[in-house]
Amino acid sequence: MEEEIAELGLGCGSVNSKEEDVAVTIAGLREKSRSRRTKHDQEQQDTIKIKNTINGSKKMKRCREKQEKRIEEETSETKMNILTQVVDQLTDTDERRKGWEDKISQLNAEIADYNEAREKKLPLVQEVDAKVKELHQTVSGLNNQQKSLRTSRQKLKEKIGEIEEKIK
């Protein structure tokens, strides 16, 4: 208490009257009390701010966790949608591949049938080819003979013309 009185400027060597000393002391105590109250209020306000910050931080953490969970669920749903689309496309592609394989098998069977028919008809074709070649040779021979006959005819005409001239 003496320290408080000394802080307020009251001491043993004070010349003021007792009433003034008491008034000054009371004013000092009131000021000190106000200062303490203000300090106490400030501490309470600081405590409230800290509590609010902690509570806000907890709320933010919960909110962030909820948001991350929602994003993870949406991401999972998106991934599942994409996977479903890919599986559907693969299924469609596989069905088309099977269809093309069936078509290829059918065409290969038709090719085999054509090859078999060709092999069966090959001797006939070879025979016809041989006859065609023979006919080409015959035609060529006949053409040569025709040329020869034309030449002979021309010579005969010339001889006939000479003979007719001699006869005249």
C-alpha cells in the first residue's frame, strides 16, 4: 500500500492537509481501480478474442474437412462417370470388333469358295486358252495365205493384162 501511495505522489514529506491527502489518495485509487478494471476488461476481451479465434479455427477446420470430403465424393463420382463412359465405349468397340471379325470370316469363306470354283474350272480355262491360241495361229496362217493369194491374183491379173495386150 505504501508503494501505491508513493506512486500517487503522497509521501511523508507532503505539505498538504489531510483532507487534500485523502482526496488525492481517493482519486489515485479510483484511477488505479479504473486502470485495473480497464486492464481486466482488456484481458477479458483478449480472452474472448482468443476463444473466438480458436472456435473460428475449429469451424474453419470442420468446414474445410466437409469441403474436402465433398470434393473427394464429387471427384469419386466424376471418376466413376468417366470410368462408366470408358467401359461403355470399350463394350461398343468390342461389339464392333466382333462384328468385323464375323464379316471377315464370312468374306474369307466366300474367297475360299471362289478359289475352289476357280481351281475346278482351271482345266476348262486352260483348254479354252489352248484352243484360242490355236485359233490365233490358224487365223494368222489364213491371213498369210490370203496375202499370198492376193499377191498371186495380182500377178495373174498382170499376166492376163499382158496376154490380152498380146492378143490385141
